[in-house]
Amino acid sequence: MDGTPASPTATSVGGGLGTAAAALASVEGISLDVVDRPIVAVQGLGFVGAAMSIAVASARGDEAPAFTVVGVDLDDAAGRARVDALNAGRFPFETTDASLLEALTAVRNGGNFVACCDPAAYALADVVVVDVPLDIDWRAEPPSLRLAGFEAAIRTVGRGVRPGVLVLVETTVPPGTTEKIVVPTLASELTARGIDPQSVLVAHSYERVMPGADYFNSIVNYWRVFAGHTPAAADAAEAFLQTVINTADYPLTRLTNTTASETAKVLENTFRATTIALMDEWSRFAELAGVDLFEVVDAIRMRPTHANMRTPGFGVGGYCLTKDPLFARLASTALFDTQLEFPFSTAAVRMNDEAPLTVLELVRRELGGELDGKKILLAGISYRQDVGDTRYSPSETFVHAAMAAGAQVAAHDPLVSHWDELEWDTPADLPDPDGFDAVVFAVPHAVYRGLVLADWLGDARPVIVDGFDVLRAEQRHEAQQLGCVVVSIGRGMHD
Ligand SMILES: NC(=O)c1ccc[n+]([C@@H]2O[C@H](COP(=O)([O-])OP(=O)(O)OC[C@H]3O[C@@H](n4cnc5c(N)ncnc54)[C@H](O)[C@@H]3O)[C@@H](O)[C@H]2O)c1
């Protein structure tokens, strides 16, 4: 697939495609401008695609919107809910990022943004951005790839797109996927339609989006890596990304081929997951040896070479760091017919998965060695501060293990009103600690770091376990002075 470079910023849609996009939008009750500007279809409106579609629709060229954006999700309950939310001007996930919400309002009013469940959108597109998942059973040993959903998504694109389109894969994939799966899958669909597969440009550029307080910025004001399956595809991807991202301040990095871009993503996340896991074993030592590992890490971070050293925590959750370190191992078998073991990467995933159980052991120890019948309040459900995403959250692992040991657990999170995985409705405010034997702080949400413990505790004196350096030193001291036992992961000394 190495057709003529088609700079999406320069392409004129013409041919009534603007009218067709407006007709598609009107089904959703959205009025789109009927103008000739490039159309971008964003496939998948999850945590990445919903924000990316808003970022693309926010891009300006000569003062006017650079693109008309059609976000597409599956026609099922979850997909429909995301589409309806975006079309109503609501972001589909809890977020604390005001700039993302402002951008959504602006593009909703701007006449260049619609969401739908209609794959007909791909036939209108100059650019298709692929933001669908590619899942693995990462807790299985050996872990296994679940490629079917991803392949089906690519096939749908191949059944719709026109010659000249740029297909930009942003999904995190096993290195080699664009070359060995995406390109052949598209080619077979295009050939079946009598379209020269060479006329479609395929590129990969991975997302570094960080849902949280800086959600929108982490797309438009952040460095990007990309590569094309061909030089022409790389040129087209570069032109597109330059329009969406502030590349003057955050220059793009172009890699030699798509497998390199895919490798960069999984190595980047593997590095992070591995350094987090490393701190887990040193936390055990610090707790045993009477050492405050946070103090130690601060001292080591003075060396510029070690400035990004991690600190102890509650483990790793979310959709990325839990699975991404296993992608290269899976690629070696599934795409390169060789079995490389990746022992560090695999051990990192396993250690991070077990980290919340270590915190549970601290709770057990402080409650006299027995959890049966004990009442535990868990403060923090999502996998990260300022994020409402509960996928693979360490808190879920903690709750299952605590309940299996006979404890009763109540949970709170300022950004979670319904905990989908456990099917729990959770209270809006941090519950009264009265009646709980232990309180575990698991996520450093701002509301916990701002808590005035004397006011909140009242007459209650639960054991307080800080599982993620959530509490400030003053808060820990305050609780101790009130008579609470306070222990922190990674702190061998009660301060
Ligand atoms: N969540 C993050 O913070 C983050 C950050 C960087 C990269 N990523 C990567 O980005 C990718 C997407 O992650 P996510 O968190 O947005 O996932 P998600 O599960 O939140 O969203 C994926 C969306 O794609 C939709 N979808 C699935 N198949 C589809 C199809 N055939 N057509 C249209 N829509 C379809 C799903 O319904 C869902 O809404 C993953 O590869 C992930 O690893 C995620």
C-alpha cells in the first residue's frame, strides 16, 4: 500500500461528502456544516477515541475547523451510550479536566462534530483513526491474544473506505500487527471491492493520552511517535498529526517502520510497569528494616540519571500497564513464530497485580492477624487519581481478597458512583469512619489529600493504612496524635 501521498490537510472532500456527513449527522439530531473540508472518522469512542475525536474536531486551519469529525462506536448498549453522551455535549466518562469539557462544548456548537453507530462514516472519511481495543487475557499463563474484535474493526474499515484514505492505527498492539494483520486484512477487503490496496495509506501512531486532570492537553500538547507502512503513509500521518497536535512545541518523532512505533509503545509502558514492580519488592525490605523508602528515593532522585525513579504504591491498574508489558512476548509467538520469554516484563505484570494483596496483609497484621468479621473502609476505587476508570483497578483485587478472608468492605471514590466490576453503588461522600476497624487509602485523589482528619474521624479511631502515599505527613501525624495506628506502604518507621 504505497499510493500517492494524500495530505489530509490539503484534501478537499468535495463530491457531496460534506452533504452526506450532514445527512448522517441529522439522523443523530445533529446539524453539521455542509462545507468541503476533510472528514475524519474516529473508530472507537472509549477513553482514547472520545477524547481524540474532540481533539481532532478542535484543530483549526485558517481560523476555521480543519476537519469534520465523525466518531463511530459499536451499535450496542455501551457504544450507544457513548455516542448519545457526546452528541448531548457530555463526555462519556467522569473527568476532572475542565478544558476537555470546554473543547467538547465548543465542537458541539461548531458544526463539525458528530458521533454515531453507523459504519457508513468510513466511506466518507479522508482519515480513519482506529482507537478500538486489542485485548489479551493477561492474567492467564501463558497469556493469550484476543484478536477477533480488533480484526473485525479493521475489516469494517476495509469494507467502507475510499482510495486515498489514511488509516491511522492508534490502538496499542503487539509489535508487527500493522504490517502482518492490519495491512493484509485491509488488502483482502479492498481487493474484494475491486479497489487497489496500494491506494490506501496505513500508519501507526500510539496514544500517550493520560485521562485525568490533564486529559485534553495530554493529546494536543504532548510528543508523538509515528511511522508509516510506506513513506507516503508516513507523510500523510505527519501532515494529519501536525494539524491536530502542537508540534511546534512538541515535535513529532518519525520511526522507520510501524513495528518500531508499536514497539516504542509497549516498551515505554513495560519500562514504567517494571520500575513500579521493582519498588514493590524494595517496599517489603523497607518495612522490615525500618526504612522510609520515600525518603530514600528522594535522596536517589537527586542524581539526574535517576530523577524519574518510582515510589511504592498500591499496584497497577487501568487498561494499559496491566497488559502492555506482555505484548512483545505475545508478538514473538503469534507474529514471529518464535517463543521469547520476557521474564522481567512478565514478572512485573504479576508483581503489580499482587501489590494490593501486600497492603491487605498490612491491614491483617494491624488488626491482630485476623480479617474475619472486620470492617474495612476502602478510600479509592479507580486505578489512578483524578480518573474514574475502574478497569483492572488494584482496589478490585483488594476487595475480592478481603471479602474472601471474611472482611466486610465498603468503598468510596469521588469519581465513581457505580463500580461496574463489582456492581456496587458507591456513596458520593467519604463515609463516616465510625464502626470501621480499618481505613485503607488506595488512590491519591485530591479529596483525600485535603481531608482534615480530626474533623472526619470524630470519635472513631480505626487503623489507618496508607496504601499509595495518599496522606500528607501532617495528616499522618494528626491521626497518630489522635490515637490512631497509622501505617504506610514503603515506610518501615511509624512517623
Ligand atoms: N485508556 C488509556 O488511558 C489509554 C492510553 C493510551 C493508549 N490506550 C490504548 O488505546 C486503545 C483504546 O483504549 P480505550 O481505553 O479507549 O478503550 P475503551 O475500551 O475505553 O474504548 C474502546 C471503544 O472502541 C469501541 N469499539 C470496539 N470495536 C469497535 C468497532 N468495530 N467499531 C467501532 N467501535 C468499536 C468500544 O465499544 C469502545 O467504546 C487500547 O489499545 C489502549 O491500550 C489507552
